[in-house]
Amino acid sequence: MLTIWGRLNSLNVQKVLIACHELGLSFERIDAGLAFGVVQSPEYKAMNPNSVVPTINDDGFVLWESNVITRYLCAKHAHKGFWIEDVLRRADVERWMDWQQTSFNPHLTTVFWGTVRQPGAVAEAEIEKARLRLEAMTLMLEARLEKNRWISGETFGMADLVLASGVHRWLNLPVERPSRPRIEAYYAALMQRPSAQTYLTLPLT
Ligand SMILES: N[C@@H](CCC(=O)N[C@@H](CS)C(=O)NCC(=O)O)C(=O)O
């Protein structure tokens, strides 16, 4: 039995839900985080001391960190085709997963909080700085997509599982954006997938 704790409007929860959908896994989801609370309870903290979502319990194995959960599910269900045995090919994909967490997402979060989740909570100058950083970041993604159909390569893979919600968020933020034709084409292809249609259609909140 797979249980996922996390609210539907969380970018990090969306990664895990999209992964489960693509892998064809059934699961139970429990709303948690922000308005739903739960994450500060002693029971939740015993599972995830960070008090953030997502957390999973997979037949008794508790795991947190959305990208690690995604890797774990792909590796566990390797026969579904998302796990890559070849070390070099896997590293090529995994670099984009870490890039999402460490380079892209911090700036995305600044703009998102400042313009959508809590307008006024982030100084305009900070929002603008992060918005410009995202212009540079998305140029890297644009270059990746010049040579590859998906961020993971020729087939939709682990990097796409964790970047889908970020691309969706960036393209829907109420800010000025430069034209990124390949990212826009990528997003159009992404939104053809039932997993994205299921988990990326909520308005940003
Ligand atoms: N590195 C963590 C970050 C998790 C995280 O920051 N989650 C946010 C939602 S995207 C959160 O739990 N925020 C507090 C809350 O929802 O109560 C991961 O990727 O799982």
C-alpha cells in the first residue's frame, strides 16, 4: 500500500503524483501542508522532521524529498521503463533533477510567492531579480530542448517527472516572460499526457 501526504497545489507533491500516474501505481493521498495543517503534528514529524510535503509510506517504508521519492519509485518499478541502468545515461538525466531543486526552483519559488501565493510578501526588487534569473535558467532548458525532445532525452523520463510542474508554474506565473519556443512546444506536448492533464490543471494557488 502506497500512501502520499501532500496537498494538490504543491509543486513537489505534483512531481510524485505525476510519477505515480506515469508508472501506473495506485495510492491513497492525504491532504497535508499549509491550510490542511498536519505537517506540524508529532505523528507527521516522526515521519518527516522537515514538516514539509510530500512524504510517502510505501508498505512501511517512509520516505521524504520529492526527487528522491521519484527516483525510488522509478527504480522500484524499473520494468515500467523510467529507471535507467546505464550510469552515464542516468547521470545525464539526474543532473536536470538536481538542477530543478538547486538552481531553478529557488527563483521560481521567490516569484511564485511574491506574485501568487502571498502578493506583497516579497520585495519587488527580489521578485525582479528572481524573474531575471529564471530568464537565464530557462535559456538553459531551451538549449537542452533544442537537442532533445524531452528534458530527459528522446523519451519522457525522470527529469520530466520532476520538471513538469516547474515548467507549468513558470509558464503560468503572472509575470513578463521571454519567448521560449522549445519550452512552449515541450509544454504543449506535456499537456497531452494524461498525468499532466490530471495534476497540472489546477490554477496556481
Ligand atoms: N526538498 C523538499 C521540499 C519540500 C517542500 O518545500 N514542500 C513545500 C510544498 S512545495 C511545503 O511542504 N511547504 C509547507 C507546507 O505546505 O506546509 C522536497 O522536494 O520534497
